[in-house]
Amino acid sequence: RKTGDKARLVSPQFNGTASTNCFTFWYHMYGTSIGTLNLYQKVGRTETLIWTQSGNKGNSWFSGQVAVGNVANYWVNIT
């Protein structure tokens, strides 16, 4: 890959529910030009930023979690 390239991971569709769920993930952000990791919740055509982290975090893996949910079906997109 080259500088400026972006990766995008899209979750399977989650069924809508009245309750809130927890989306848990692991991330590794190492290097001087690592950039930004964003998580979005997508409902229909609308994406809402729900978590972000930028810059070098060291040569370690970190656990992240964020509340997600909607009465409509939704996806979690990671870029």
C-alpha cells in the first residue's frame, strides 16, 4: 500500500433493537504516519461517527468498545 490509501471494513447487518449493544474490537496504530481510525454507525444512507483515534499509539494492541444500536437495522463501518 502507499501513503494516503484507506482500508474500509464493513460489518454484517445488525438487526434493529430498542436496546443498546456494545461493539468491541482490537486496534494497532504504530508509526509516525499512521493517520486516523474511525468507526461509523450506518443506518440507511446516514453514517454517524461514533469513535475516533489518531496518531501513533505505540507498538501495542489495544481493546476498544463503543455503544451501538438503533431501532432500525444498522452496520458498523471502520475506516
